[in-house]
Amino acid sequence: MNTQPDNLQKPTLVSVIAWMTLVSGIVNLFWGLAASGTALATIVGIFCTPLTILPTILGVFELIYAAKLFSNPAQPLQPSTNIAVFEIACVLTGNVFSMAVGILALVFYNDTVVKDYFARLNGTPAPVMPVAPPEPAPPFRGQPEPAPPISAPSKIEEPIEAPAEESPTPPQSVPLEQPEETPDKPKRTPRKVAKK
């Protein structure tokens, strides 16, 4: 029973992922066999062989996954981020090419076209980013109020200056009370006498 649409077109990035995985699988097969042969030729090789055989095992899984990506009609399949992570980990065995393929595969798996392809391939709706609904407009109540008319000033007015801030004044001394002078007695001032 075929549950996928017949007109499902494979995006270019999915084909690129398939080719990269196929080539990386072949490289990992030979890399693991060569590393295992080199390790077995040394004295401590029997202890290192379990580590050097891991790229060969990864290469087998890569070839199987690439074959599923190339199949026509396409099989329901999920993006294999685990294979991409193990390809990156192959740098520990000295395989830089596989590391680059793993990084590119992770980047391509995050592309929206690739995500949409795998979602349609598996019969699930494509993930949609949630969008916040717009805020509702305030309710309309009757006629809007007219704006007050703007009148031109009849004369040019001087701008009003704001009062300057007053600095605090020091306390003032209170003057002592002096007796009031009476008009009938004039006040006498002492005279200076010049000496001869």
C-alpha cells in the first residue's frame, strides 16, 4: 500500500545528502580496513583493533542509508542525524573528509525544504512555526469625536519664560529695633575738630 503522493519531487539537497553519505560510506569502509590492518601489524594492535574497526561499521550503515535515499519510489525515511554525528566523530580516527560530510549533512537536515520533504515522505504534516495572532482592534462605538478646530494666533506672542530656580537664601539676621526719631529734636552728629 503506497501512502505517499506520486508527485513527490526529491529536492536537490536530499540528493546531495544521499551522494555525500554514499561517498563517505565508501571512504569509511576503506579507512576502517586500512586502520585495522595497520593496527594489527603492530605489537599492541589487538588492543587497538576494536577502535579502528568502528569506521568500517559506520561505513556499512552509511551505505544502507544512502541506498534508501536513492530508492525509487522513495521509502518512508527520517533524517539520520545519528549517522551525521558519528561521521563528525570519525575525526578521532583521522578521517577529516567524513567529518566535513557530517557537518554538511546536519546543516542540510535543518533546511526547511528538506524538513518539508521528509515530512511529506512520512505522511505527516510539515511542522509549522507558531504565529501569534494579531491583537484585536478596540470596539467601535458610534461616531468618532471631531477634532477641535485649530485657530491661528491673532498676534505673535512672546514665549513665556519659566521662572528660574531660586537658590536657597541664607538666613537673614533680624535688625535690632532702633528708637524712632522725633521730628522736634534733630539728631546730632559729632563734629570733627581740626587741629592747628
